[in-house]
Amino acid sequence: TQRKKAEDALRNSEERYRSVVENANEGILIIQNKVIKYSNPNMTDISGYSAEEFSSKYFLEFIHPDDRKMVLNYYQKRLKGLNVPKRYSFRIIHKDGSIRWLEITSTMITWENRPASLIFSHDITEEKQAELALQKERDFIHSLLDTANNLVVCLDKQARVTIFNSEFEKVSGYSRDEVIGKSWPEIFLPKDHHHHALKDFAEWVRQHPRDVYEGPLKTKSGEIRTILWSNSALFYSDSDDF
């Protein structure tokens, strides 16, 4: 009787867990020895492949060729107990031939008395496409700025450098990596201009959204050069913020 009760309790528990897993909004996989041992219904929605088509297949078959090396490297290191990212993204080949982006979270479990990887996945294709489109647009804008013969720099409202074109690199002696995210006054202005520029920068921009003036520029070598600046403040729509 006690054994029967224990078996019934175990079966009920398994059924509850299975119900949760099979109705989860995430795609769920269990991979053991590089082979897919389990996939839930949402994984079918994400990939186009049924549980039967996934069953006992080498998991790298479904991953984009350009991402297989990275995914396999993380998988092997995780099995060895080495430190790897718990969350990362990669591309898969959907059954219809399209490329989909997944973000996964992976952890080690015991499955049928042996180590296995439990993977939770989200389809982030739309977000990734928007991100890539935005990056393409940024790269295009930067390439346009780099063709200009003028010095071009963009600052945020804390007077930190956000864009810095190649002509500016030539004149100032600084590379982009040295100045992006750094304070404009502290790098490019003489010391006697620091406090005034930092204190009044935001207010000055609001009062002079478009202005042309001569001002100093300190180069990397310490030389002070006089520049004719043409400033334009870019304000967010329906806001006085810039």
C-alpha cells in the first residue's frame, strides 16, 4: 500500500511538472551527449520542427553554421564545469529555411542518471533585426561623417563625447577609443575653461541652440588651436531635452 501511494504521488508530481513544461511560453530542450532528448511544444513553434523531428538528433544540426563553433565551445566547457555565459544568443535554421535568433539560458541537470543541459529559449528575431537595422543606419551615418573635411563631434547633455569623426582624429591626435564617453572639457579645453564649461554647458546649449564662434581646442600633444565652431543642438521632439 505504501509503495502504491508513493508511486501515485510520484506520477502526479511528474504530470504536474510535465503540464508546466509543455505549456511554458519558453522553448525548452534537454541535450545529453550532444543529442536532443526532449523538446516542448513551444520549441516546435520557434523552430518549425516537431518533437519527433528533434528526437535523438545532433543538436548542432539546427544551428546556423557560423554560430556552431561558439555554441559547441560553450556546451563543452559547461560539461567540464568551466565558467561560461549562462545567457547568450545565436542563430538557428528554421524548418522553412529562414534564419531565427534565439536567446537561451542553460544549466546542468541530471537526466536519467547522467549529466545533461537544460535549455530555456526565447525567439528574439524581431528584436535582433531591429538592432541590426539600427546598427546599419549608425554605420552609414558614421561613414558619411568620416567623408567630411570638417571636424564633427557630438556631445550629450553631460558634455561627454558620443560621436567623433576621422577628421577630428587627425586634427586632435586622439583616436575614437580614447575619447568616446569622456568629458569634452576635460580632454579638449585648456584648464582655465574646465569649470565654466562643465557648470554651464546644458544651460548654454539651451540659450544658444545654433551658434557660430571661435574657441580653443587642446590637442593630444598639448597644442592649443583656435577653431571656428558651428554648433547645433538636437532636441528630442516635444521636449527641451537634448
